[in-house]
Amino acid sequence: LDDSEARARFGLTARELEVARLVAQGLTNKQLAERLGVSFYTARNHVGRLLPKMRASGRAEVDAALRAG
């Protein structure tokens, strides 16, 4: 999915979409935190809010959802 399709389909903010793309690349919460310049706990919270929005039970499903549309 391109950014506008992903945002519309899942109701993601720009930041959530950024996090989703990084999660889909396989980054850990620690790596997310470093890449985004936030604490580990903030990165963990971003992922925690993202999964239900994308109806994903895990990180691999985020990647699948972004690929499948």
C-alpha cells in the first residue's frame, strides 16, 4: 500500500504510518526508539497502539497488511 492508502484503510496518523513501515522492516522497539529519537517506552507504546488499529496480532502481520492491502 502507498502511504495514503494505508492511512485511509487503517486510520493511521503520519507517525503511526512511519512506525508501521519500520516495524514492517523488522526493527525492534529498541531500534525504533533510536531511529525515531524517542525512548524505548515511547517506541513500545507506538507499536502497542498501532497493532490494534491495523488489526494485527503481531509485528509480522503489520508487514503482511502493508503488502497485501
